[in-house]
Amino acid sequence: MFAVFDVWDFLILLALAIGSFLYFKGKDFTFFSKTREVEKDTTPVQQVSAYINTRNFVEKMILNNKHVIIFYGSQTGTAEDYANGLAKELQEYGLESIAADLDDYDMDNLNSLPSDRFVIFLLATYGEGEPTDNAAAFYSGLMESNENLENVHFALFGLGNTTYEHYNKVGNDVFDKLVKLNAAPLIEKGLGDADKSMEEDFLTWKETLIPELCIFFKIPPIKKNRKECIYKLIELDFTDIKPKTRWGSKNPNVYDANNPYYTKIVGYKNLTPYADRVCMKIDLQIEKDLAYQTGDHLGVLPENDPDKVLLLATLLGICEKLDEMFNLIPVDPSSKKSIFPCPTTHRIALTNFIDILAIPKTSTVALLADYAENEGEKDHLLSLIGTTNKERYYDYIINPCRTIINILQEHSSIKIPVNVLYESLPKLQVRYYSISSSSLISPETVSITAVRLEYKTTLGAIRKGIATHFLFNKSQELNSGIPVFIRKSNFRLPKNPQLPVIMIGPGTGIAPFFAFIQERAFKKSNGQPIGPTVLYFGCRNESRDFMYKDELTTYVESGLLTLHTAFSRDQEKKIYVQNRLLENGQEMYELVNNKNAVIYVCGDAKNMAREVNKAWCDIFEKHGSMSQQQAVDKVKQLRSKGRYLEDIWS
């Protein structure tokens, strides 16, 4: 006989079913997803915890049989890209390698590195001779260390820019310190110059390094031609999870590049009267959680043009899959972290994470050649790489600004898997803008000033700046969400408002100074005594490029501002801000020498900032009766005391 099934039995069974569902869901057992490709994980169980959680890189290398670890200190992604590419290339020689973020490991373990392992450092110098954010702890620790590193064999490549005063300071400091601690360099350090050809410098250094590494490890310098992917792509069909658009943060109230704040544009103005020359003043609404100070920078995470995304997707044959979810899984989880947040979609990846308009590096060209099925197209691409083909690479790739899209259009036989392309192209980088509003006046609105970049290449194509066109397009919609965050700066007005300030900012270099002037005007209107406020502004033509002309004129008429302008193309002989500075040399000298004025420079680093620095040296030499060396030392002294501040870019 069967037992009677009443309502209580039904309720008990229902409760058990719900409990089982919640238990398995909590165990990542999902009823609502399926993978179209499932591969069995053959990683030995005893090794899993070693490479997932450990910050001991020596332990990781030994457990996972890695010969080389490549540490990168990267701010804009270049050093990271080089590290990943080098790790992949060393694999082709049979050298198991890890590309590693310096911030992910405890560098105290360096002294325990076995002598049969090798370490490579790729280190960028950032700002005023500073290490990148992810290399700061390593740098300070190494500089203070007295450890004996006699077992450490290493190579180092520094990434710098001769435009800046402290060219490759971090690379030089680390190399010298390692040698002082008895570490053994395999080859002389390499120094790359972004002002000339970083790519060429790196290739030259790498071509010296790899043969020496093969000798060190006693292997033949022959590639095994293993065309292996670093990542495998697994397509997913989720209905219960949203695709990731950013990395996110453990603290949702801390906004940065991984966890941006989505702001709304509440104001837009074209500061120039001509449609072909768009200089934008954009006002963005923020909240107290995104507090800023006058002089800070606004980090903007741009997005690629949707039309370019669609074009690249068409060339890759993934148009129909643009909005399908996928995961990128490292083939060897011990050697590399994720490229971008997953799971996500191809549309999001190509829009938010990958720089699809970057000029392809020679390593990318070589990779494309591997996947070219037509021998003629393969040979053409191979003819562009190598030290003997630098001119061909420059003429075909760099000079006409060819992108991955152009190359795929012109070499239709290339059948490169999308996961291989993802791991080869650089990341889409944050763009930083000097804030042109005062936090004292507008604490819940932040303004930036930017010129929309657009020019014609030698191919006849119109090249558009990714970030400025992203901002321009968003500004035409108003209220569109833009991912941003605040980056703190040392570009600050003096605490004593009675101190004179001398501001030199041609073009969009005026941005932070417009904020400075507003703030000093506000304090003056509230009865505070304000010291001399001097601005040197320059542009090509007064009629076309004079940003904030009306506002500056008002400040001059109020007695707050002394304005010196240099319009370089409005007369036969070009005049620049440094020329105006020299014309007023005696007055400027007295403000600095006798009244403790603070000097600020904002704008182009390559030419303007260098020439302005030289002009100040000339002023001190002439009006301070100094020798040339004494004048140079005087400027350095002002810098060290925080009285000569720069917010410059190249």
C-alpha cells in the first residue's frame, strides 16, 4: 500500500528541492549556463594552490618548472605588452617563462632565486623620475636593501623619454643597485626612448638578450616554431550573469581605472569659433565620493568607435558573435593573469579593453604573418620585421599610421583567431586631462579642456583621436555616462595666496591655470589679499585658437590677472611663450628671487617645456649675474623646493 501524499509531504519535498538548488548554486553549479567548449583541467592538484595564491615567485617558478620570470613596471601598458610578448617568444625557444606584475609578488624572495633561474626587469620611468604605481614598493624596497644577491642572474630594459629631465631614472637606479648587491647582469642594460623609437630600442636589446639566454641555459638558439596560444577562448551561453564591462573593486566607493565612476555631461562649449577646430570645454557632474582638488587630473576611460568595432569584427568573421558571452582562460594559469575582465562579450572587449587603432608592433606583424595563408602576403609581412628592415616597417606601418584593420583589409588571407588577436594587441589606455575647474567654486562639477584630434594620414584616411572623439560624441548627447576617476596631483596653488604665481601654458596647457585664476578671483572677491597672478598663453592664431579669451580679458580688467600672449602665426616671425618670458625677464626674476613666486608650466614636454626651462636659465644668468651652471642649478633648486612645477606630456 502507498502512503497518503498530503499537503505537508508536498511542502517538505518543495523545501528540500529549494535547499538543494541553493546549495548547488552556491557551489558555482549553474543550471542556467552551458559551455560550448569544455576542456578537462589537467593541472596537478598539488600545484593549484601554489600558483593561485602565492606571492612567492620563486616558489611558483620551481613548482611550475619556469626558467625565466619577466617583471614589468608599467603605467601605460607598454612595458606589460613587451613582457607578455617576450614571454611568448622565449617559449618558442623552449624557455618556460612568466610575465609578472611587480605588485603581485613579494620581492623579498629575490635573494632566494636559484642560480639556474633567470629574472628580467622591464621598468618604465614615470612622472618626475618616479617608478610606476605597480613598481613603487619594489623600487623603494630595493633601494634600501643590503641583501646579497650573488645568485641572481638578470637583464634589464628601461622605458623612458629623453624629453623629460629624469630620463630612465628608474631603470638606471635598479640596474646599478642590483649590481651593487652582487647580482650578475647577463648583458648591458637597455634603455628605450619613447621620444624616438622605443620599439626599435627594445628590439635591438632583445636581439642581444635571446642568444645570451640560450647560452646561459645551454640550449640551441633555434625557435621550435610552436604557434601556441596563451589563452583559450570558451564561448558561453549565460542567462543569469551580466557581461563584465570593467574589473570592479573590492571597495565600491573607491573609484579608479578598474572601478570608474560613471558621470554625466552637464555642459559643453566649443571654445573656438570654427567647426574644423573644435576645442571643447566639457562639464561633468560628480558626487562627493569623487572629490577633487584644484590641479588634479581627470582620468577618462575612452571607448572605441562603434563603426570601427563593427569593421574589425567583420574582418575577423565574428560579426554574428559580437554579443555572445565568452571567457578567456590562460592555457597555463601560472604564467599570466587575465587580459581583461571576463566573462564578457566581443563587442565589449573590442569597445572597452583593446586598442584596435594602435600602430601594430613588429611582433604583431610577425604574428599576422604566421596566420597568412597566401605565401605572397606572408612574405610581404615578414619583409617588414627584423633589424635590417626598419625602414620598410617605418614606411609601411608607422608613417601612414596603419592599424590592424588596414593590415587585415590589405592581406585578406590572414585567418587569425580572435583570442590570439586579443592577447597580441595593446590595451586601451586611460587618458588624463588637467582639470580646468576649481573645487572651491564647483565641488560637484569637474571641467576639462580638450581639442578634438583629427587629421589625414598619407593613405588619405581620416585618423581620429579615440578619446577626444569619444568625449565629443558623448557631449552632443548630454547626460551620457562616461567612466572617469580622479588622479591626485602635486600641481597645487601655494597655501599662501599672497605669493605670486607665474603660469606658462600654451594651447590646452591653459586648462589647470584657468582653474587657478578662477580660484584666486573667488578668494579675492571674499576679501582675501591675492599676490600677483601672471599668465603666459600662446597659440597659433588669436582669431582661431585663443581659448577662454573673453573670460581672461575680464580677469585682466578686474586687476587680478597680468596676461602675456604669444600668437605664433599672426606675424612673419614666429613668437612663442618662451620669447615673451624673456622679454619680461627682469620683472620675472624679481618676482621669483625677491617675492618667492611659484612657477608653473603645463603643456607640451618635447619642445615647449624644454624651451621654457632654458628661458628661465637665461633669465637667472642675465638678471641674477650668474654663470651658466649657477643658473641651471638655480632652476634645479626651485624644482626641489616645489617652486617650479610641471604638468607636461609628450
